[in-house]
Amino acid sequence: MTRLGESVARATTLLSADLSSDATVQELLQETGARRYLDLTDLPAKEQAALIAARTVEVLPGVDKLAERIEERRAAGGGLHIKLGIDPTATDVHLGHAVPLIILSRFQRLGHDVTLIIGDFTAKIGDPSGRTAERPPLTDDDIANNLATYREQVRPFFDFENVSFRQNSEWLAPYTFPELLSLLSQVPASQLLQREDFRNRLAAGSGLTMTELLYPIAQGLDSVALGCDVELGGSDQLLNLQMGRKLMELRGQQPQLVVTMPLIEGTDGTGAKMSKSKGNYVGLSASADDVFGKIMSVPDRLMEPYLKAWTEWTDEEITLVLGRVAARSLHPMDLKKILAGEVVTALYGLEAAMAARAGFVAQFSKKSFTDVESLPVVDVAAHGTETVAVVLTKVLEFTPSASAARRLAKQNALRLVVEGAEGQQTVVLAEADSARPLADVLAEQVAGDGAVYLKAGRKLARLDGR
């Protein structure tokens, strides 16, 4: 039995046990968390290819071709050369950005070589993938600052000490205009205009610059320069990745295989991609308690894609626990606590994960909020004239924006909880209430005495001085 097989056998026993038990969960997190460092070189080529393909959208031209390439490199005494391009376009890094790094980590542990290409040249163009408008270019200082932040935040998911770094300005900056014209003469313009986002922008009368059209060419030249076996990218990068295959063929090279990664849905359950601008993300720099609480607030239906994206669980293990949920032998909340524990363990360690778990239970499993310690407090006398959205965003910092507060209300996740002699009463606030002064909402919705709390998703604050 392989090392991974032994780990799965141990974890399967735990996954069939009482997963509401702290002791069982701690043992499970220790077992599955250790897989992030597990040597996987003993897996046969077909199993290696299947392990990668299980967490991807597509492997082109096929999973069998990936297994064949692994066998070829093994026979030559080496491993695959894997490439991932990074355009350091922002300082805000969230769990969605970690997904390709987790797969790259698997490639490393399978015995393959990884090169990260820092798009210091292409970042000045701006990748147009999925954009409705031209992406602004970056300066050298922007790129350096963003890269430093990126590396620091994704470090828990990837071994940066066991990777090669290249900057694509090495081969793109010296590229001459005659060379470019010669290359472009072999690339049909129709191929560049196949992109759906380009077509949508042109149909809407928006601008489309030549630099954006040339971006896939520049990314493809990265593949030519390194002669890689495999390139990773998001599913929205597919046309860029395929351009790499075409340019390699034009240069007489063996074309790279393409591995596309899923775009992770945000935590609000609306179907939108995880992003800071939408407020539906889990930041990698957030505290252990915040990460745990944010994951606990997501819809139950996101458990399967999140388990696949952020854990080292196998498909069989995920099927087992989802089957238990369907059979009602496992509560969805208990599974969500395990997922939250997996992510916190990766970021901060097992001890921090168990502490965050205990803190969550202490804060949100009590029948009375009056027993909860260290809740933030809003002075209604001081902030009553401000809207509920402003209180959530600027006073409590529960939401990144007023629009995010409105989305919570739209999802019935914005509530007033009143605790009195008769117990708890909950008032669900409408979307329109988020734009009204806090004092007016309280006067209309809350009658009589009692402690009043404002609940936004899983976050809670006490309202005093009304």
C-alpha cells in the first residue's frame, strides 16, 4: 500500500466515527493536515495523473496523455517541468488564489519540478481574462510590492524553497519587432478574437487595445522560453494556455499539456467568483477566528467544492462524509466545522484550529448571547443616525462595504436578536432596512425591554443605549 493509501485508511476510520467529538476531529485534522507534506513519489504514473485530474476542470489533451508524459520523464530519470505564471496585480490574497498553489504542491510532492513565472513584463500589459474593461497596467514598484505580499500570504500552501523563479522580462523584453511580426504572421487573428469576453466587449461598444490582443502571445512565449511539460491556469485562462501549445508547435517543441483549475465561488452563495470587491472572500491574512467564522457562514452546498479545493481529502473520503450528511448521520454544521478546521490548520496550525473551533462553539452555540464574552458594542445614542450598512461597515467593520451589507440582508442573513424574559426573538431585516438609520429600524422592529443584538451572518454585536 502507498503512503497515501495508508493515510486514507486511517482517515476513513475517523470519518466514520463521531465527528461532533473534539477528540475525533483533532485526530482527523492531524492526519489529513499531514498530507500537505506527504511524499507521493511512490504513486504509479496513472495514479499521479488521476490525483491531479480529480481537482481540475480539464486536462488537455487528456489525463492519459499526462500519465504518458510522467512515464516518459521517469524513464529519462527525471520529472515533469510544471509552469504557473503569476501576474502580481494586487496585494489582496484570498483562498481562491491558493487553489493552483495547492495543486502545484501536489506536483512537487509527486516528484516534479515547478517554475513560477513572475509576470513582471505581462503585468504591465494586464491580463484581460474575464474583464469587462481594460485592466490598468502596473509599475515596477507595484509589481515588487504585490509579489512580496503574495508570497507571504500563500506560503502555508506551497513550498517556495523548492521552486524555481523566473521573470518573463528575461525573454520578452529583448524580443524584437521583426521577430514579433514573423510570429504573428502564423497566428490567425480569429484565434485571438475567439475569447468570449473580447466579443462581449466589442458588442457592447467598449474598447479593446492591441496590448490585450497580444497578451496570449506573450504568455505563450513564456512556454516557448521554458519548454515546460505542463502549464496550470484558471479555467478562464484556457485560450491563453492553448496559445502556449500552438506557439510551442510552431517552434518545433513538444507542446505542453494544459491543466485548468476551477474558479472558486464566493462565500455568499450567489454564484459569483470569490473576490475582495464583492466581499465574498476568505482572506489569507485574516485571524484564525475570522477564517473559521467566515467558513462557518457559507451555504451548505459549498461544502463539496470547498473540500475539493482546499483540503487533501480524496474523492472517496468526500463522498463518504457527504453520504453521511444525506443519511442524517452527520450534521452539516459538524462537517463545516471540520472544513473550517482544515483551512485554519493549514494557515496557523492544529492548535490554532482547535482553539478557533472552541471559540466558535462558545460564542454561537449558547442559547443566550448574554453569556458571550468580548462582544463588540455599538452605542445607539452615538451611531443611531447612521444607516445599518454604515454601522456594519465603518463602525463594526463586519462587512467590507455597504453593498456587502445589503447582500447579507438580501440573503436573510442580517438580523436583530432580542433577548428578554421570554427568551430570544429574531427579526430578519429586509434589504431596504440596511439603508435606513439604525435608530429608526430599532424603533420600528423592537418593542419593550431586553438586550438587543445585531447579527450579520455569523458575526454578532450588542446594541446599547437605545
